[in-house]
Amino acid sequence: MGNTTLKPHHSFSKVLLGFAAFSMLASATSVFAGTIKIGVSIRMKSDTGKKYGQMVVDEFNAMNAAGGINGHKIDVKLLNDECKSDIGVANATKYAYQDRVHLFVGSTCSSVSLPIVDVIHKARVPMLIPHSTNYKITLKGSPWVFRIPISSRFSAAAAAKYTAESIGTKVAYIWASDAASQADAQKFFEYIETYHGQGPVYAEQFQEGELDLRPHLLKIKALRPQALMISAQSQDFARGLVQSYEVGIPPSVKRIGGSAASNRPAPILSGEAIKGVFFHAAFSYADSAPKVRKFVKMTTERYGVSTPDHDFSQAWDLTQVARIALSRAHLTLSDSSLAADRYAIRDALTTIKGYETLGGGVVDFCANPTPECRDGNKTPVLIEYVSGGENYKLRLLGKTTFAADFGLASMKAEAKKLRDSLNN
């Protein structure tokens, strides 16, 4: 009797368990109603560069762990463009046409992002820029381009303003041949010339990776400038800085770096030669704001970085801006809706207003495909090295915010030429 009553109950339990298992499976698979595909292409030649990329991937995956974006899973792919324009263009082309991504993220180097703009403009893929600062990127006028980092038209002017007012206007410049370093130096001396009437004491370009910068530096020593700007990526910057002391340019000549001087390898490679160097950036780990302390703690524990640079912070800010925009976009995410979904993401990005970055600036985008609308952060930070080496230290000098149209009046002819080339 007991057995005959248990059998149906046992069978019914199996049915319930089976139904529950099916329900759990169904609910698990329905958590993600579609896939948002994101393609990332940045410079990952160094260990630090790899960590930038890994953090972007980790942040998007964390969104998946939290349930995705409006029930949509994010599928993020990561490629190394090595700061080479041909590789970056190939990566962007692959993402746009083969992988059919909904959002493109890249690049670190302006010399790579500049030609990529043409690719994504033609393919009509929204592009979020994590690191590239060259003003020409947004001057091209593509409606698909949005910049998180500070344009060189703002940042170089901030350092130049401080130099002219606090150090002097007799400045010598050498810069590497990459687009960002060139733009940083030229915008710097254009500001001093325009607002203080003083041209460069010395101004010459050198090739990336050039080992001996002493011929330039010896000429500069003889000219007795008040300041020396070395605008280059970390290795070249460090080499020039060390060699400036080797040739006998005295410490009284203030050394100034371009935006790349803020990257972690710069003080490590420069050692104590970097003491007293100041630069413009978008972020300082020395900031005491609670969210900055939390970010520093996260990068320390997750990536072994005790002093994250502004490329870390900008990459993180980008993922948060992307999250906000993706959550506002109405996405179908079918094979036939790719174009409509890309437009929806682009239009959602134009609604970003008042996003406060880790550096304290505010990202505002709008619909017009102009630098005023697409250079989101307009607040550079001025930072000075207190010491160099692996455990380098910084101090925050201050911040300054520019009007959205700063510097554009003199760029009208250049803007027209860039827009015409983009649409041909």
C-alpha cells in the first residue's frame, strides 16, 4: 500500500523536477535576449597596454555578470593594433564588415585613429575613442565619432597657459613623428605665440625610436631657453629627458612632457630625471576624491598597478559611457537590424550629458558632428612628478576647463579640407 501510494508521488516529483529544470534553463537563456557586439582595437605592445585592453574587456564582462544591458549580452573582442595605422585599419575593417560589430572602440594612438575614422564613417559604425587626442580626429566631422579623452586643442593649451604665466615664454620644443606628439607640441607653441607673442626658441621633429636626440639638445642648450618641451611616447620621451641632462641643460630649464608623459612607463624609464616634469592629462591618481581612491584600489588589486595613469582612467570612463548609451538605445539585434542598431547606438551616444570622469572633467556629447559636440571632456589636469622610478609620485597642480569652441576659429580651412577628404 505504501509503495503504491509513493510511486505516483515519485513520478509526479520527477515531472515537477523536470519542469523546474526546464524553467530554469529557459529563464537562464532568456536572461540575454540578444548580443551586442563590440570590437576593441588599441595599442598593446607593452604589459601596461595589455592591461588597458584587459580592463575594457573585464568591465564589459562585468556588465554581463550583472544581467547584461536591458537583457542583452555583450560580446567583446580585443585586437592589438601595435600603434600601426595599417593594422588598425585592418582591425576596424574586420570588425565592421566581417564581425559586424555594433560599436567600435579604438584606438590608443592618434596616428591609428585618424585613418580608422574613414573606415567606420563609410561602414557607419559608432566609434568611441579611449585615448587618441589629436584634434584632427573630430575636425573631420564624422557623425559616427565620439571622443572620451581630452582633445589636444584643450590639453596642450592648458600646459602652455601655465608655462607662460608661471615659467616663461622662451620655450624649446622637440617632438616625435606620431600624430599625437606632433599635435601636442604644435598646439603648445601656437598658444604661446598667439596669446603672448613669443615664437619657439627651437622647434624640430624627430623620428619615433630615434636613439640619439643629443644633436637637438646641444643646440637647445646653447639657446638658453626657460623651458624644454619633449613631446613623445613614453620610451622616446624618457630617452630625450635623460639625454637633456647628459648634455648639460641645467635643472633650472623646466622640462615639460606631452600627454604621453603621464603614461606609467614614462617615470619608470626616466627614473629621477623626471622629477619636476609637469604635463597635462585627464586624470591624476593623486586626486583624493573617493571615486578615484576606489579606482586606484581596483586597479591595484586586479592588475597589480599601484599608480594607474590617465589611459587606465579614460578606458574605464569609456566603458561607463558605453553602458549608459547602450542602456538608452532601443536595439533589435537581429541579422537584418544591424544598420538600425548601429544608428540607435550612435543616437544614444549623442544624449550623454554630465558624465563626470575620474579626472573631474565632464563628458557632454550632442548630435552635431562637430568638435564642439564630439570632444566630450574639456577639462585638462596639470600634474607634476615629485619623483620617478617604479614607485613614482605625483602632485596635482590644478585643472582648467575650456569653452567647447576653443581654438576652432583658426581651423576653418583645415576643417573643410578634412571634411571634404572624408566624404570623397
